Amino acid sequence: MERIYKYLETNKTLHFFIIAILSTIAYSNSFYNSFHFDDRYVLLEDPIIKHIDNLPIILSDIFNRPILRATFAISYYFSGLNVLGYHILNLALHIIASILVYFLAAFISKEFIKQEDNLNLFPLFSALIFALHPLHTGSVTYIASRSAVLAAVFYLASLILFLKALSADGHKRYLFHFSAWLIFILSFGVKETVASLAFVIAVYTFIIHRNGLLSYIKKHGIIVSAWFFILGIYILARYLMLTEIAPIDTRIEEGILPRHQYFLTELNVIVFYYMRWLIFPFEGPHADPDIPPETTIFDGSTILAVLIIAGLIAASFFGRKRWPVVSFGMLWYFITLIPTSSIFPIGDVAVERHVYIPAIGFSLAAGYLLARAKDKISFKALLPVYAALFITLIYFTIASNFIWKNEITLWEDAATKTPNKIRVLNNRAYGYYTAGDLNMAERYYKELLERIAGTVP
């Protein structure tokens, strides 16, 4: 058993193979799942992506996610409306993101973990938790959510290049820094939520710097400021050209909450929905959860959410020296949710793709704790536990993919979870309509109209 452990912990090529093959198994039943929901907006109803000659036009529209739209144009060029090509590319990007999580964990291990602790499986465990987590079916299987997966690839690549710059010397140091900044700039062409990377870098350098604040500013101030300078230039340019900082959710003309209600609601979402989905990912997809808006800070659940968030942030800050990996993972989770779960209202108050990048922090912390378990229990005893955990994650990911099979399976599942949400009921009826089952479509549209009439005073 010791020989197996030594071989497993030191063979990085085997690690990459395990990540790729297990990810492929987990998503093997998703390759022919149909287009869904927002796929109509980003693919079927976007004429410009249907001609590869339009790539220069797409890329010149710098504030309309040009790099993401370019990947859809390329997918359409090779696959047309055949879903297989779209799913294969989504999965390939997810595997790349998972391998980048592996490299990130390896860098963190060198910085935060003592060599004698011998936690060589920490990067593998973190990458596998991220790669196989059922919550990610809402980003990987849902074609339009390629935005989250591709953004994570850019996000992680930029961060890893920055970490390489910290340990490099001479001209390589400057090359890595400029490469990291370039990828950060390009990442805004994928998704605006990458803005949080500047804050993640500030927190990381703060955790690794164990001296006083003035010493931290002297050593890291210029480099960290460069990231915020780039972010500031992007925000200013976006505001001057579009008169907006956060993108407007054009899919939903009405029903977007006011800023204060959205913020209060998101406090609850961060704790009681996203955290629960990460820790207990056994409910299947959360395509369109029905979450009541919060109107006052004095609501019991909101007060509890504030206390939990404040407590975890405080624990991360004060425990950063003893548990730096866990502290960084928790702070990552909160920081990367700021663009979607703060004061910038969007139509979906809770959606799985918003947790794709935050889940990296969860995966780092969970992978570290799994690796540390062998300090108390022998690897021989833990091996079946590790295997059972990853098999369970694969099982529930496959089960979620079955629900994402088509519009009917997805919205029937959503209707059982949120039977009173109008949008869910409308999408269920529309799913039957597009499938050609006019009798069921008529039945559910009538039910929808009766439900709407019953809510009108």
C-alpha cells in the first residue's frame, strides 16, 4: 500500500490523466443534451456568430464579451446546430480549468505547506473536487454557461502567471507579470466577473507576507496597485463608452430588485444557498430557484447570514497563519462572489454558474483538509473513503446531466422544486411546445394563465 501511495502522490502525469478521464466519465452522458434557455439568446438568436467571417466584427465589440462570442462563432462554424461539438468544447475547457486548479494548489502548497507535511495529493484532491462537483453541471452541460468556464480558465491562467512571477528572477519576472496582466485584460472579453482577480491577488500577497502593513506595501504595493490600475482603466472606459459599470441584464426587463433588496437577498443566497449547494450537492440542478426577496436587515435569516459571513471572514483573517490554505479558500469564495452577489442587481439572484469560480476556493480548502486527514488516519484506511467520495460526486454529476437532457426534463425538475415560480412554469410549457407536444403545452399554458390570474388582485 505504501508503494501505491508513493507512486500516486509523485506521478503528475498520472494525476492529469485521472482528472481528464474522471471528468470525461462524469460528463459522458451530456454530449447530446439539447440547447436550453439562454442558448436561444447567445446562439440561436445571435445572427452575427453564424458567419465565421464576422470574427473581426465580434472581436471589435470589446464590451460585449467578444472572446466568448468568438468561441461560439467557431463552434457554430464547425458544428452548426449539432450540440455535440459545443459540449465537447465545454468539457475540454472544464478539464483545462480543473488542471489549472491543480497547478494553483501546487503553487499554494509550496508557499503555505511545510515540506515535511508531505501533502503531495493536495493538488490532485482539489482538482478532482472541482472537476467532479455536481454543481458545475449548470456551467459545463449548459452550453450558454461556457462564459463561466472560459472565464475561470483566463482567471486561473492569469493568477498562476502572477504566482510564477513572484518566484522568478530577472527578465522572466517581468515577462510573467506582463503575461499575467495581458491575460487579465483579455479576460474582460469573456465575462466581467473576472474583475475580482485584483482583490484575490491583494489577499494572496497579504497572506504570504507575514510582516507589518508598511512592509507589505513596500514589497507588494506597486505590483498589486498595477492590477487595480488595470481594473480602474477598464471600469472607466466602460462607464465612458456605455455609461454603465455593471452589465445590464437585457433578458429580464422587469423584476430586477432594487440595489438594497438585492444586496440583502444575496447575503442569504451566499450562505443558505450557495454554501449548501457546495457542501451538499445532491439535489440535482438548481435551474431557477424561487428565492424570496429580503426587504430589511432586521430579518432573522439576514442577521444570521451577516453573522456567519462576518465570522468566517474574521476566522480566515485571524487563522491565516495557522490554516493559510483554508483561510485563502474561504476568502476566495467571498471575494469572487462580489461581482454577482453584492450591489449590482441582475435578474437571477441565485444561479449555479455564479458559483463556478467561487467553487475554486471551496475546492482548495476541501482538498487540503482531505489531504491532511492522513495525518490522523492511515492512507490504507482512507483510500476507500477517497474512492467513495469521488465516485459519489461522479454519480450525482451523471444524474444531474440526465436532468439537463432537454427542456422538458430540465423544467419538469425545476417545477417540482419551485412549483410557484412563473418563469419556471412558462419555460416548462414552452419546452413541451418546442418538442411538438401541443396537448401538454396547452395544458401547462392554461395552468400558467390560471396561476397568473390568481395572483392578480
